[in-house]
Amino acid sequence: MKQLKFKTNRRNWVKISWATILLVLVAFFFSSTVFRRYVTLGMADVYDFSHLPVKEIPAAKPNFEFFRSETLNFNGFTYRNQAIGDFDQFLEEHHTNAFIVIKSDTLLYEKYFNGHHADSPCKVFSVTKNVLSTLIGIALEKQQIENIHDPIVKYVPELRGKGLEDLTIYHCLNGTAGLKYSSYYLPFSDEGKMYYKPDIRKQLQKIRIKNEPGTVFNTENYSPQLLGWVLENASNTSVTDYLQTELWSPLGLGRGKFVVDSKKQQFEKAESGLVIRPLDLAKFGRLWLNNGQWNNKEIVLEECVISSTALEENNKTGLLWTGENKSEFYKNMWWGFTTNGKITKYSANGHFGQRLVIVPDEKLIIIRLGSKTADVSWGAFISDVIRFVEK
């Protein structure tokens, strides 16, 4: 009798196990798309554009090329006062895919590593935000957006009545939106939803205010998506098409891509989704270095460039630190550095150590693109490169 009971219990456990597996499979296929994407797509990385939905950006007719010299020798270079024996080897071993130094339109150093080359597409993550802020500046100049202090809901009526009436374009550009945002990387966090949601516009209608806009500094990824929506509605075209018309074609850039939330919605991931060749990113840097001028034509209003790279003395919210006559600040999605009140450099920073650094007085553009940060402070590393070049 006991043996029969044991066999019956065993059969029950087998049934329960199979039923549990079936329920898990059903839950997987019919549950949140965020969870399914989290399982099937994996973590974000610089190559994920190969399996995510994208919009293609066709190559424009080239109208400028950097001069080539490549005379810069990094013998004797030190990083944080430590000698780097082989500069190229250091970059390769620390997961760098492209490193470029340009001075006065001349390529002093251009190297590619780990299977990459000049035409390799690179996902630049949050450097995308700086391209977005440039497009917002162009839309302001064209009066498609009337004022930088306009509320977001003026251009996105879908957000009315959701407690966002005091949130402005300026707040979203300057890290002071005060939005509730969980930045840990799980499928049901805000960060996870921004990466995996197949309908970002729908997700944006669920966001909430945590701090009064304009009072607390904190960068997050809802703000650039809100700005992408503003730009889309204000220009009556997609972010990709606006980028192609206002920047890509005028600068003569090569083929690129923009990651979107899904094939159905086609909404650009304005916080991280731009895929661009390294030298094309350098051309974008050159546009800023020349105060918005390109081939004697104004692409971006000079006032926009100056405003984005100058610390507002009456606005301390985005002032990250100050001391020894030096300051670091965040303005219009650029990270700026001043000495004695004068801008010394400004940079666009992205996940995995993506960097576009511009040094106005030295006419320098420095780019580092890679697949990992690799325990290197790339901001500090590039600062040492700048000092080495200035010698």
C-alpha cells in the first residue's frame, strides 16, 4: 500500500513539474514583451544594433575630408603619471575600437582595433543625446520650436493631464527634469523598459515627477526620449529624417543607422540609438568646433554652440564641481570644463567609454569608441592625451 502511494505521489509530481514548465512557457510567450526581449536580446552592448530594429540613414555626398598626417607619436605618454609603454597595445587591450586625434582639420592619429576599421559602424550610446540637442537647437532656430522654456506638453498633447505641465524643454536638456527613474538594468526597471519596450511613446505616458523640475540635477533616459517626441511633432517628421535633412546631408556623412523601439512604432531611441562611423562623428565634432559653421555655411546657430558650452553663473543646478579656479558643468547634454571661467574643453559621453572631446583653443577633436570601459577613466585618459599633444 505504501509503495502504491509512493508511485502515485511520484506521478503527481511529474504532472506538476510538466504543468509548471508549461505555465512558464505560456507566461514567457504571452507575458510582457519587455521580459521576452530581456531574455532573447540580452544586455545592451555596442553591437546590439545588428539584431535590433533600425532605420537606415543613407550616405550623403561627401563634401569634406580631414587632411592626413598621422605624425603623432605617443612614445613617453603617461596616464595618471604611469608610463604607457605601447600606446596602441594599451588601447587594444582595453577594448578600444577606434581612437582619433585631429588638430586643425589634420588627422594626427587614427587607429582602429579589435577587427574594426574606418567604415565600421559604431553605436555611440549617449553621444546620441548631443546630436539630439543639436537638432533641438536647429528646430529652435527655425522656429519649429518656439522657446527652449516651452513646456513639453505644448508639443506633445498626449502628455497633458499627467502631472508634467511644469516640465520644459530646458529641463530635459539640462538634467533637471526631476523624473522618477530607476537606472538599474532589469526588465521592469525604467532603464530596462527604455531599452526593451516596443512602444516607447506609450511608456512615456506613464512617467512621473519625483522632484520639482529645475531643482535637482540627475541625468536619465526619459528626458531625451521626450525631446525626441517634441522634435518629431514640432517638425512633423521623424527624428531620423530630420537628422538626415539638417545634419547628415549638409555634413556629407556616410551610411548610418538609428535604432528604433520596434518595426511597428518606428520611434527612435534618442537616448542611445545612433550608429555612425568614427570619422563622421569627428565631422560632427568639427561642426561644433567651428561654432556651427560648415563650409562657410551656418548649420547650427553660433549662439546655440556658445550657450551650450558656457556655464551659467546664475544657474548652479548643473554645476557638478568647482575648485582651484576650475569647474565642471552639464549644459544642453554637453559636459563642459572651465578654468578661470573660460571653457577649456567640452565632451559628449556615452556608455562603455564612448567619448567625443573638443578643445576649442587647441582646435583639437579627440574620439574614443570602444566595447567596454575596461577600468579606464577615459575622461582622464583623454585629458592626458590633450596635455601630451600640447607639449
